[in-house]
Amino acid sequence: MSLIRALAITAILATASMPAIAADPIAYQTSADTVAVPVADVPFDWNGFYGGVYGAGQFSPERGNQYGLGLDLGVNATFDFYLVGAEVAVQGLTGGSGETSYGQVLARGGVLVADDLALYATAGYGIDLGVPEQSNWLLGGGVEMAITDNVSLRAQYLHGFEAEGANQTNQVTIGANYHF
């Protein structure tokens, strides 16, 4: 083997066995590396007045199935996770035995199962202004969920018990409320 070849092989082996020596790469902070600022999650405020619209279905063996639209106005107060409130509502119904207007006064109480979700029971008095005029004692419940800082959606069921010439009724409403 020639001397040049032996020196070349020795140089290659010596270079390959040496440790690599280099500086660490320099890291520059970019705008994508900024730290996100925490934002406070403010819970929905159930306290105060509200008003809204709803669709209603009222079902009675004597009057048949009636459907319509209504308006409600109410006030709520919360104590820890408890909710209490009062509400008045009017609705126009059609179908079944004809057209009628229906008004109701309700009290409600419930719990906030989450900052934006309320479950409640409700009781009150309802007046059917059709001919003949009839009234019912009402008992039911519902669920209401906040979807923005001021708007909530709700579903409610009321059973009307016989009172002053009225027949039993079942009422289902689905609506939206604006909280002031």
C-alpha cells in the first residue's frame, strides 16, 4: 500500500472520530411566540327585567289543539345559585275550537345548574279570554339557557288545572328573552 493512501485513510479515520464542535443556534423571538393574556369569563347575569316572544301550543280535550304567539315580561333575582322571579304573559291562539287570547301571571323558582343554564318550576293563574271566559291554575317547569350576554332561549311546560268553568289544558312554549 502506498504511503499516500495510508495517510489519506488515517486522516479520514482521525477526522471521523473527532467530536463535533459548534455553537448553539441563535433563537429570535417572533410575534407568534407572545404570551396570551387571560380573559375573565363573566357569567350571565340573570338579575333584573326581561321581555321576550314565544311560540305556544295549547292542548285540551274540550278545546282541541291551539297554536299561537305570545309576549312575556318578567323580573328575576338570584341568591347564590337559586333563582326566583315573576312573569306576566299574553298570547293569541288559533285552531281547535276557534281563536282566543290567553293571559297568565306566573311565579318561578329554580336553580342555576351552570352560569348560563337555569332549571325552574313555575306556578300561577291563567285566564282564557274567549267565550265563555275561563281560568286555570297553572303548574309546570322549564329550562332557560343564555346564548349571548343579554339573550336567552327557553322551553316551558304548563299544566292547567280546572278552575272557574275551565277544562284541563297542557301548554308548551319555546321562546327567546332579552335581559335588560
